[in-house]
Amino acid sequence: MRKIRYSRVAKFKKRSGILSIGIFNLMIWYIFIFTSINLVSETNASLNDIEEVTGSLTVNIPHSTEEDWDKSSLNFDGATTTGTCGKISTTINTNDNPMLFSIWVFDVYKMKSGNTPDGESLDSGTVPFMKANSSTIISSENIVENGIYKFRIRRPLGHPGKSDPDGYSYFWSDPIEVNDCKTTNQTIETFNDDRGNQVVPSTQEDSDTETNSLIPTPNTEIKKDEDDE
């Protein structure tokens, strides 16, 4: 009887062990599946949890176009000017700020009086970039007749100078006289300066006329010395 009892107990223990292993494996499988489902759910939630935000971003750009003002300023203080037939020039200066990116445009005009041009611009260009407190020369070679000429400088947009209707502001150089151009039909030109005084530019032909008056013409009678006869 004891032997039979022991065999039954052993068989029961063997079945219990197999059942325990099966339950243990099943629990591990369920835990694996549950964990996998949670991981996938959290990943999808993280990928799909996108919040749309509307706003504006301000970027500080030093300058947007070449027309903006870089705080530089130019002037003709103490400028040196030269004027001959074919070319005029003047010096121009910067202030304490260098020219970094602003474009300063110049035009050349023949003047009627003061700062009133006598017609359209004869020439144009840009002032070369300069360091602070320096100077350079601007010139024009489109001068073909006698008269009074000036350079007009256009300041860049944003400069605090008084603006014209086009939005720009301008300033003028000192008058530059040209008097050595030879003309076929001489016309006396007058120029009213800034004070309203009338100025008549001298011409090269005036000196030529004085010189020619000393040269005998074919109609001039030459008196021979009686001793030579």
C-alpha cells in the first residue's frame, strides 16, 4: 500500500511540475504581448501627438537692399575742383562712418543759375566706397562746351537729409568753370551764382582774338623804309 501511494504522489508531483512550467511560460508570453502593445501604442501616440503652432519669427538683418543707409555721410567741404574742356573733377569726403554698403550716385549738370540745371544730366556714376574720414575724386569726361558745371550727389534711401518728391535727398558741389573749349560760333554765356551775381566765364577765344590783332592781315599796308628803295 505504501508503494502504491508513493507512486501516485510522484505522478502527481510530475504533473504539477509540468502544469507549473506551462503556466509560467504562458504568463511570460502574456507579459511580452502586453509590453509590446504598450510600446507600440506609446510610439504611435508620440508620433501622432503633433501640436500646430502659429507665430512669427523676427530676424535682424543688417541691410535688405543696396539702397539702404549705412550711416555714412558725404560732403564737399574744402573740395578741390578742376575743369577743362573734356573733363571736370572734384574731391568728396566721408564723415566719421565708413561707406559699408550704401550706394551714393552722382550726376553732372551744366548749370543755368544757382542749383538750377540747364538741361538733362550729362553724365552719372557712383561714388567709390571709402573709409571713415577719407576722400576720393569723382570726375566726368563728357564736357564739350564752355560753361559752369556741378556734380549732384544723391543720398541713399533712409538718410535723414531733406527728401525730394522722389524720396531721395540731394546736395551739390561747388561750381566748376570750363572756358577752354573752342567753338565755331562763339556765344557769350552768363551764369548767376548763388548770390544772384552775374558771371561771364572767360573763354580761350578772347585771348586768341587779342593775339590775332597783332598779326598783319593781307589788307594791311606795310610802309617801306625809304633807305631800302
